[in-house]
Amino acid sequence: MLLWQAVATAAVAVVAGFWAGGDAAWSAVLGGTVNLAANAMYGFAYGLMRPTGPGGAVIAAVRAEASKILLVLLLLLAVVVLFRELVLAAFLATFILTALLFRLVLIVRD
């Protein structure tokens, strides 16, 4: 899943770079990185918990999802505040694409 998101991030960054220059490429990279980091956080947080039984697994998943959402909000805020040359279209396009890929990978199995 993270590999698909990384490839999509790189592809959008290349297109954004040709379309609007270096700032757009970096904006796309940051948009994808927000979701990559958040999904890695989800896996890490879920892996730290040792659920026992189905109820424990649900609680662990909810806690991991909460940590993921918190990280997404913090990273989005950090990017918007700190990266003054942000190209919003490239940033949001990559952010949304990688978020949708996360859901798609859950639906499509190898």
C-alpha cells in the first residue's frame, strides 16, 4: 500500500513539476508524504498494541486510526504554515489521490 502511494506521489510530482515548476513538484511530494507518514503511523500504532479477541482488535484499530487522523491534521497544518510557496492544487491533488489509493488497496487484493 505504501509503495502504491509513493509511486503515485512521484508521478504527480513529475507532472506538477512540468506543469508549474519546482514549487508545484515539492507541493505534490508534501501532499503525498502526509498520507504516507500517516499510514506508516497507523501500522506502527496498531503494531504496538496487543489486541486480545475481536473487541480488542477493534479498539486497537480505532486507536491507531485516531493517531493517524491526528498526524494528518498536524502535518497538513505544518505544511500550510511553513511552506510559503505551496502550490495548493498540486498539494491537494496528491493528498487526495494517495488517500483514495489507501481505500482502493483495501478493496483490490492481489
